Amino acid sequence: MRKTVYLKFILAYVIFGILSFVMISSYGSSLMTETARHRTARKTYSEAVKIAQTYASDLYNTDISLESAQRQLEAISVYLQSEIWIMNPSGRIVINTANEPDPEEEVVVEGFDPTVTGGSYYTVGKFFSHFEEDHLSVLAPITRGYKTRGYVVIHCPLSMISEEADSYLNVSYIILLILFLLSLIILIFFTEIIYRPLRKIIRATEEYAAGNMHYPLNVESDDEMGYLSASLSYMASEIARSEDDQKKFIANVSHDFRSPLTSIRGFLEAMLDGTIPPERSSHYLQVVLNETDRLTKLTNGLLTLNNLNTRGMLLRRTDFDINQTIRRVAASFEQTCRSKGISFQLVFSGEILYVNADEEKIQQVLYNLTDNAIKFSRNDSVITIETSEKGSKVYVSVKDKGIGIPKDDQKMIWERFYKSDLSRGKDKKGTGLGLSIVREIIRAHNENINLISTEGVGSEFIFSLRLSEKNNELEEE
């Protein structure tokens, strides 16, 4: 099961949620408590200072009565949800909002020390053992004439502060839950955009590895997944096409080798068993020799194609006169042309025209094209070979007035062993490799070759070559 990536992602997602909860529970609780404590202390101290400057100061100045100050401070204590004291420096409680004032009862905080805050403005504890539970207490001095007359002390239960911190913590839990749920969108996107396409790609690669190159792979996406899918699909189609070409190639090779071998075997057996009379043996031996020549040509053509298709094939580029090469090729067909009454018309761009190419291979291209032109030309016709310049290119044309090539066959003539129906009756000795060799040689030169043909009128092959800079030197001379 290849779901490990998905399961790892799910596991990471769950671990993220658990760790987030643990972090908030452990560190968040203390952080929220400390934050609530500081917030309450600042707020409470601010109120204590205001009371010290107003009600408490008025009390010590006898501007208001003890009962009036008690009522006003009780209202403030309800608002603050805290207990407010006014104390003398000796520790005697003058006003306590938690109790009604009793002039006959004196309450003193034993061991009271106003420096208990230690340089801060609040302290946490039971306030000199006065309370049974911990309180946050703030002290604000009541001054008059640069002398401390007393203190305003406000006590806030820590339990109330803890409740406030818990409310903050609950908000954090809710936010964490919302974020956790929202992060499910990432999981959904991962599933739809990455995981599902990845599963399709893995399934396709398994099918391709099993030899099913026609397995459809379609990932509709414009990102890297779509590109990978398209690349794999293209690779599979190319491999499938290559396999089909290979099967077709083997079938064609087998057929082209079987026919002459069958012919050779048949004639030799007939001569051995006396079916062919001795006086006719020389004729049939010549037929056998022709068939062996055909096998030799076929073998050499296959070797040539194999060498041309090898990556890194070296071209022996030189500067040579393409017109002179054409003259030599045309002269080599003189005897064949004479028997069919075919003549050559050579149309050159200048007396000398240098190109930069592999002379031996370009000569083979001209030979194959000229040989085809002669084979499929009518008797007493003319074959035109023409050169022309255009920019930095030289264009060579081989044109015949033969049977032409049907439009449906023109795209197939470059394939190995391909022969059109019109050519099969005329080209009995052909291997079907000539034009394939021509195309590979021209491609090796990074040039192009094109065909213009009309059935019943003739064909023209045009290929390009690089113009040599040596022509400039000739012009300067």
C-alpha cells in the first residue's frame, strides 16, 4: 500500500493538533494567569491611587465623614469586585468595605509592613495571614504635607483572577479549534491537488512498467503535477510508438530478407535437382547474383541508417563545390540513362558554388535522389538538378518527370522500407531505405528536405545546405 505519504501527512496534522493543545494547556495557562494578574494589578493600583487622592485624602482632612467614605468605597468595591481598606501606618484598619464600621472595635493587621510589595505596586499572598486564601493586594499611600498619613489597600481574590485567566484560555481553545478546523482545508487541498493526481501517476507508472503503454493518464492541472502527467503520458506514447515501429521494422526486414532468400533457395534447388537445364544455369545464376546484390544493399542500408541514428555522429565538414559533386553524380548514371533515353539538365548558380558540409554524405544524398528520379522517370524524359542561393543557404533541387507520388503517400516516403503502391511495380530491386538515409543525413547537418510532387506529373526534392564563406574569397579575387 503506497499511502505512506498521505498517512504521514495525516499523522503530522494530528500531532500538530495535539501538540498545540498541550502547549496551550501547559504554557498557555500560566501565561494567561500571569497576564490576567498583571492586568488586574495595574487596574486595581490605578483605582487605589485615585481613591488615595480623593476619598481617603478627604477623610483624613475631615472633609467627609467616615460613614460617607464607607458608602462611596463600598460602591467602588462592588465595581472592582474587590475588598477596599483604608489603613493607618500602624496597621489599624480605618475602613473595610467588607464590614460595617464599628468605632468600638479596633482591627489591626499584625506585622503590617508597607514595603511588602518589594519595589512593586502589588503583592500576592494572604496579606500578613489576614485571609484564608491568596489575594492580590495593592497599596497606594495617602500623603499630606510630604508625610504618609495612611494607605489605600485593595484586595482582589486570586480565584477571581484565575477565572478571568480561564476565560482567556477558553477563548484560546476555541481559536485553536477554529484554526484546526480551518486547516482541514489544507488537507482537502492536499488530497485533491497532490494526493489523488499522485495516485493516478503511480498507477500509470505501474501499468507502463508492466508493458501497458496505452494506459490513459489524464491529470487536469496546470501545475507541476499536470506537467509530470503530460510528460509521462507523452513518454508512454513515444515508447508505444517506438515499439510499434520496431515491430513494423522487424516485419519489414524479415519480409525484405525472406523474398530474395526464398528466390535464391528455389533457383539453387532447381539447378541441383535438374529442374533447370544446364544450359539455363548461367541465366539463373545471374538472377541469384542479383538477389545477393539486393541483400548486400539492404544490409549496407541498415548499417548506414544505424550509424546515422547514433547520437554524436561526426560529420567531416569541408568546403567543397556542390556543382562539381552534382556533375560527378550525374556522370555515374550515364550508362543507365542512355538505356532509357533519359538526359540531365544541370542548372547551376554560378560556375563554382561552395558549401560547408560532409561531401561524402551529401554525395550519397544526391546519388539516392538521382537514382530514384531515374527509376521512376518515363523513357526519353529530362531530370533537372538545380542549385540556387538564398541568404546564407544553398538549395539543391532534383526534379523528374515521372509517375509522381500520391498525396496520401508523401508523408510516408521517409519511413524505412516504405514503398508506394505506384512504385512497387517499377522498383523491384529497391530496399525502401534510400529516402530514410537521405533524411537522416540532411537532419545530421541541421538542414531540411522537402518534397513537391504531383501524381502523373513528377516529383521534386529540395534540400538546403550551409553556404561556405569561401565564396566571398572568390568574389574578392
